[in-house]
Amino acid sequence: MKEASLPYSYEHRRSRRRPAALKWSNWYLSILKLAVGLLLVLLVSLLWLLHRNEIDEQRSTLIADVLWLEQSVRFHLDGNSEQLQQLALDLTRARNPGELFDLRARHILKNNPELRQLLWLDATARTVHGMPTQTLPRPEHEAAGENPVSRSVELARLGKPVYSDAYRTAETAQFEVYVPIFDDGQYRGTLLGVYSLTGLLKHQVPWWFAEKYQVRVIDGNGSLLASKSKIDASATTLSYPVSFDPPGYGMVLQVTAYRGADNLAQTLIATLIIILAGAVFWSLWAVRGLIQRRLSAEQALRSEYAFRKAMEDSLMVGMRARDLEGRVTYVNPAFLQMVGFSAEELIGREPPMPYWAPEEMERTLLLHNKVLEGNAPHEGFEIRLMRKDGSRFDALIYEAPLIDADGRQTGWMGSIIDVTARKHAEELARQQQEKLQVTARLVTMGEMASTLAHELNQPLAAITSYNAGCLNKLESGNFSAAQLKEALGKLGVQAQRAGHIIRRVHDFVRKSEPKLAPCDLAEVIDDSIGFIEGAAKNRGVRIVREIQGMRPELLADPVMLEQVLLNLMRNGIEAMSEVPSSQRRLTVKLGQVDHQMEIRVIDRGPGVPPELVEKLFTPLFSTKADGMGMGLNICRSIIEFHHGRLWIENNPEGGSIFVITLPIARQ
């Protein structure tokens, strides 16, 4: 029974599967037929779309080529107009204008075959010179009494080149350009150039353009003026007109594409599509997945681009990109707001840029060339730029190369920061620092007033004594000339001593701009000791100077360095007030270390606690009960102004050492 049941069960299952398989096969065939039918419909639609796409691409190419041709012709006409303007300017300055006109006209006509004739008209529109002839060809059917030359000359008197209507002669269609001649603001005549439309098309339409298109010039009435064509292209409908301006007056430059051969590649592609229809149908699902992944990637790319664009637009730093020729290719809103121009006014501009300040033009162009050569300073550079309203601002610019996905440099990206406010703040800070320095000097002199008064009192007392002695000798009548001469000489020495003290005080406290001059640091140290030596004696402090024999001069402001040394020595003297008298010694050392001069001010006081060393040069911090906390800060700023350094060290023998280093030669 079991053996019989197995075949039955197998056959039964097969019989049950057949209807299901057939049903599946029919459904599959129906779906396949529908798919094939849809594929055929899609194929026809695809061929039609390809045909339309080809027409659209041809039209886009045609429009681009027409615009290029129109721009090329217009640039050429503008270039010729500029040459005639330069000739007009040179004629007013030449000693022999006739020879100059003949020479230059011959050159212009030779290099511009489309120019048939050049004439020089005086202020009354009469011909003065002409090349190759002085006779101006006129239209075939010119109305009686009409003088288009006079009308064009009158328009040219306004100061700009004027183009005439196109007209036909016996030989060709042509138009004229009128360039006024002014001398010291007075109208002196007109340069008249005669253009041949046929010659213009012949020499300005390149061979490859004529291989693809028929080029025609049509007037405002639709009449053909000139044409450049190998065959008749009127059978095609792919055509594009553009205004021919200059000269204008309704003239149109019409370009028509030649009819091309049938595209056999499309037929071949359609055949291959039919052959591979099954494979395409099978791969649709995989393609769908690929498309979805690609769309996801594109969406992510768009999101990333939008994010970066929003980030760039929110920056306060101006961003400007230029290509390898220096043309502006990108600007962000911050830069546009900085210079006041619009993006349309800057994109595509070549140097000189409208935001370059005229007074900085030479330096700006030099820096621009350095950037294009790849020699831009890594630390950036400052330059003065000009806004659209004419106001100036200082900018700090950093340039970096633009690298594309293939690793090739395509241009330069500049980051521009407006530092006008910062520089203004720095200038105010410098002025405040200068005022603080002067105030500190006045405070120093105020604190040393009693000592200076004592020093000044000694020569004044001596002067009084010598003067009284001379008067007594004169009253007694018992004197000799030698005695009086000796007394008066000593009196003069004391007067010079008093004057020297007053002059030193005056030079020290007066307000003046920093003046860098060659100076000997030994003399600066001696003058500083001369100021404070009296105060040191009053406190029982002995000042010791240790100065090396050979010492180079360096550029510095002696008065500012005296202020630093006086402050440091006064701090050292005051620090030793609690030290026994035998140890009150202030040492000032001067020596050379490598390429720097080093000054050490050494005291024997209690020293500075380590936790206060970092705060010692901080503004408004002082270890004195009545101190303002500005002295050491001013001292450090003065030394840094001289490109030097100031710091404090502990004295191994007790006390502190203030170290000053100053470079001997600056780069």
C-alpha cells in the first residue's frame, strides 16, 4: 500500500501544479506581451524624443554660435572704432597731420580688408584727405536734396562714433562709421570709414562657421544686403536672427543651419534596443535600484550644496574666486556688501577691478600678478580697496589655490576681511599707549621731584656763592683779572650743569612721536643713572654699571628706553628699602648675546613670588599699595615696539633680575 501510494501522491501533486503553472505561464505571457507592446510604444516615443532633443540641441548650438559671431563682429567693429578714435586724437597733436593720416589709414585699411575707404572731413564736412580715394560712393537711389553724410556728421558732433544706415552701391552693400575729431573741446572734423558688408562677412565669418551655416545680413524691410553661403539653406527651418548692432537701424544678422544627413545612428540604436529588449526588461529592476540610489545621492549632494551655500552666505568674511587669468568667477554676499557692487557688475570682470583704489593701483596690480604667479604671501596681505560710493576701506586678503576634482588648479580663492575698524582701534590704542607713556614719565618725574630739586639746588647754590665772591672782590678793589676769570669760569660750569639737568628733564617729559635713531645703549644707561642716582643715594642704594667695551649701535628711541630703565631701576631701589644697607646694590649690566643687546637690571630685594610673576605685566596690577599697575605694562609695550622682549628672573643671590633684549639689526 505504501508503494502504491507514493506514485499516486506524486502524480496528484503534478496534476495539481499544472493548472497553477499554466495560469502562471499565461499571466507571465500576458505580462510579457504587454511589456513588449509598451516597449515598442516607448521605443517609438524614444525615437521621437531623441529627434526632438537633437533639434533642440542643434538650435541651442545655433544660438550659441550666432551670439558668438555677433559678439565677435561687434568686438571687431568696436576695435576699429577705437583705432579711429586714437587716430582722431593723434591728428590733433601731429605736426604734419596729412602724412600721419596717410600712414595710419594705409595701415588700418591693410589690416581690415572690410574697410573699403577712409576719409578725413573738416568741420564743414568737406574732404581733406582720403584713402584710397577722396570720393565717397553714394547709394544707387539717393533722394534729391538728401544729405545723409551731413546728418551723420551732426550726430558725431555729440562726441561719440556714429554709424549710418546700410545702403547699396553699384558694387556692394555698405555702411559708414563717423568718428568726431575734437581739439581742446572744439569740433575739428570727422573721420569717415566705409565698411563693405560682403567684405565684413567674408573676413569675420570663419570657415568652420560657413561650413555649418548660411550667414545673411537683412535690412529693416527684409531685403538681403549681404550673404556668405556655399549652398542655399532656405529649405531648412532651423534659423536664428539677431540684431546687427552696431550699426543698427533695423539690420539683422540671420544665420540658418544647413540640412544634415539622416542620423543612421538612431536607427542602429533602435535595432539594438529591439534585440536587447528582453535583457533591458530583465534589467529594469536593477536599473530602478540604481536610479533610486543615484537620486538619493543627488538629493544628498543638493542638500550638501544648499548647506554649504547657506554657510557661505552667512559668513562675514568676503569670498572671491578668480580663474587663472584673473577674471572674477564667484563672489559671496559678504564681499558684495563690503564693496557695494552687485554680482553682475563683478562676475567675468578682468583687471583692473572697479573696487581697486586709484591711488593704490600700481601696488594692487603688483600683488594681483604675484597671486596669479603663485607667490601670494601665506600670512596674507593688507591693501586699501574702494567701495562703489568712492569710500576707502582697509582689507586683509588671504589667497589659496582652487583645485578641482581631478587635482588641477582652476583659479584662486580669496578671503577678504574688512580691517578698517580694527586698524582704527589699533591707532586709538597706540595713541592711548603714547599718552600713558607720557603720563608715566610725568609721574616718574613727580616722584623724583625732590631729588631733582636737590641736584638742581647744588649748581644754583654754587652759582650764588661764586657770584657773591665776585661782588665782594669788586667792592674791595683788591682783586686781579685772573682771580675773577677763574671764579667766572667755575660759575659758567655750574650754570651749564644746571642747564643740562633742566634739558634732560625737558627731553624726558615732553610729548613726542617715537623717533628711531642710531644710539649707544651705554649713553642711555648713563643718562638714566644720572636721573635716579640722587634718589638712590637718599635711600642708601649703590648703583653699579657693568658695560662691555665694544658695543654696536642700534635703532631705538633713547627717551623711551630711558623711561623703561628709570622705571625698572626705581622699582629695584624701592624693593631694597627693607634690606640692610650693606646689601643695597643695584646692578645694571649691558652685553651682547648673539645678534641682540641684553640689559639686566639686578636688585637684592625680596624678589617676586612665583604666583605673581605671570600677573606682573598685566595692566592695573601692582604689588605697591599706591601703585597704578601700568608701569611694567608700559615698559613691556615700549620694548615690544622696538621688537625686543622684557621678562623677569629670580636672582640666585636674592632679589629679581629684569632682562631686556633688543635686536641689533631689523629685517
